[in-house]
Amino acid sequence: MSQTVTVAPTPPARDERVARKSLLSRLLARPEMGALVGAIVIYIVFFIVAVPFREATSLSTVLYQSSTYGIPAVAVAMLMIGGEFDLSAGVAVTSSALVASMFSYQFTANMWVGVAVSLVVTLGIGFINGYLVVKTGIPSFLVTLGTFFMLRGLNLAMTKVITGNVATNDVSNVDGFGSAQNVFASQFTVGGVSVRITLLWWVLFVAVSFLCWFTGMHTVFAFNTVQSGLGVGNEFIYIVAAVVGGCLLTGGYGSAIGAAIGAFIFGMAQLGIVYAGWNPDWFYFFLGALLLGAIVLNTYIRRRAEASR
């Protein structure tokens, strides 16, 4: 005689708790979660201690500053996730700006011609970096370190040879400047607050050489002239933004969204210190503490997420 065994269904309340725990685990596993928490904390701190920081115009300025770092940082993060580095990204931005400006001015060409030539040159630099890494097996850190020094020297030397100065000539009167400026450095108004177009481009792009070129074009059309020494050290800012955003230096983990948030944190810290009236000499101390804090927080969150699976 057979006996039927009835298994009681799992109570709905338990199912809901399991589902909530599963959702929380997935959220904590996101690489950008630590950066998001840090961004909220830093925003609240500066909102409390810096009265100008509370104004919409100040937020617009912070977002603009963040976007100029965040556009290349997003691409650098994608590269780091793959376990590679690009230490030439900072000076490549300046190189692209110098090429566009000097080509159009010296050859009396339309600015869009200079923009196109600059794009070809910048993508060529990225191709050479990638080709050397793939074909020689030399770590990208070393290849792009060599490129960094070469571009730094070329930026200064070629600018002096061509213009007789350390900066390019003013290109604001060159044909095509206005239309190109609308693409790379225009601004629009939202609720009476001026917003730079780089904020929109910030969330759209993902290739290192291309984004270095794009940021360089913004430099040309935002300031009309380009200093040949600009960009040195910015490659570390891009890497810091990516690491703060959850990318591992060893590769294999991170997100472009996290790098964007990391750049926003950097922009808040840089301008928040000014708005708070603090001594700006403390900025790099704050940056180092921010980097260490982000690494510790990201590591803690990642381990908690792994333990809850």
C-alpha cells in the first residue's frame, strides 16, 4: 500500500525574503556600488560645509569639470577591465588639440579639416600602442609609458618649432570654428542654468584614442589656444577615477559607469574644496585619502557580495 507524502509549500514571506536578499547581493556585486556610496557621502559633506556648493550653477560647474576627466576615464576603465593600461592618455588629449589647432592655422584650412587630421593622428597613436602590445608581448604599461614621454616631448618641441611659442595661435577666427565649437564646446540652458555639452558626450563614448581626441577637440574650441604642456599627469587622474569607480588594477573587474561616478567624485572634491574655502594645498592629500578609502570600500563590498552568494 503506497503512502503519499505532501511537501508543504514555501511560505510566501520566505520567498520574498530570499528574493530581496538575492537582489541585494546582485546590487552589492556591482563594481560601481562603492563609488556610488562614496559619491553620495562626499556630496552631502560639501553640501553641508560649502554654501556655494548648494547652488545649481555650482553643480553645473562640477559636472563640467567631471566630464572633462570622465570622458577619457570611461575608456581607460574599459581598458583596465581587460587588464591593460594607457599612460599616454593625458598627453594624447593635448596632442590631438595641438594637431587640430596648428594644422588649421598654419595651412589656413577650415577647422573641420584640422579636426579630421587630428582624429587620424590620434587613432594612429592608439593603433601603434595596440599593435606593439599585441605583436611584441610587451606590457601595455611600458609601451604607453614610452608613448607618454615621446608625446610630451613632441608636444612642446613641435609647438615651439611651428609657432615660436609654447602655445598655439588663437584659432577662433578660422573658418569652421563656430560650427565645430557647437559640437565640441557649446552649452545650453536648463532651468536657467548653463550646462556644457561635454556632459552629454560623457555618457555616450567608450574608446581610449577616440575619447582622447574628443576631449582634445573640446580643449581647442573651449579655449581657442592650446598650451603644449597641458595633460601631463591627467592619465593618473583617469586611472584614479576608474579605480575609485571599482576597477581592479589587476584587471577583470570594473565598469564604465563606475569610472564615470569616480570622475564625478574627483570633480566634486576638486571644486568642493574651493567652494568650502579650504586651503587647496590639501587637495592631493584628500585625493590620496579618497583613493585609499575607495579601494577599501570597494574591496569590502565585493567580499560581502561574494560571501552572500
